[in-house]
Amino acid sequence: MKELCGDDAKLYDFLNCNMYVRPLEGISKKDLDILIGEAEKSGDFGPAVDKAIFEAAQNPGESERYIKVIQNLASKAIPAMKQKKEKAEKEGLTDWGASLGRRLEHQKFMSERTEDIINAASKFYKEKLVEQGENVRREERREKREEKSS
């Protein structure tokens, strides 16, 4: 991850908190439009953002579309997160408020640097998916060897 980000500490911080080492396991299998609808109802935009970044990374020819989707999600998540942060602070939940503050900064960063995030995520997820594909193939070969020996 450090290699992808170079000296860009903000990009590294965002990616380090938001990328999945095992994206096929961690990112929802639901359609992006369904996740966006659920997010608009619940105020939890995380799963939709994760899916949008992952899909953008997998579909470089559609990056403009995904940039707009991600920026739109961020624009909706920011006010929802501000409300949650204010509520937590009023209730004296300072740790929760600090956590929400950090997530709020990530949303702002995401809306400003969407293209950079997609570019780095594309490289990161490509590498992770290759690794996982190799692991799956290795496991399949092991299972076949065990079947033959039994």
C-alpha cells in the first residue's frame, strides 16, 4: 500500500482504512443500486462506497460514471455523519465522536480525490485478486491431489 501512495499520507490513510485485503469476501455481493438505496434509508453509506470503489477499480472504462457515483455518495454521507458526530458529542461519547470525525474527514477526502482513490484501488485490488486467484487454484490442486491419494 505504501508503494501505491508514495509520500501521499492522506491517500495512504484513506486506503489503509478502506481497502479490503480479501475484497471478494469483504465487499457486499449486492448490486450497487440496491446498496445505494439501503444507504439512503439507513444513513450508512459505507457498504455502497466500498462497492463503488471496488467496481470502479474493476471497470476502468467506466471511471467517470463511478467518480460521479462515489462523489454523490460522499455528498450524502457527509451531512449524515456530521449529525451522528454532533449527537455523539452531545451525549458525551467523545471516543465515538472522534471516530466519526475521522470518518467524516475520509468522506471529504474521498469527494475531493476520487480519481486518485480509484487509480490506487485499481492497482491494489488487481494485486489482491491475482493473489486470491492463485490461492484458490493452489487449494483446488491440493484438493485434487488428496482425492487421488485417497
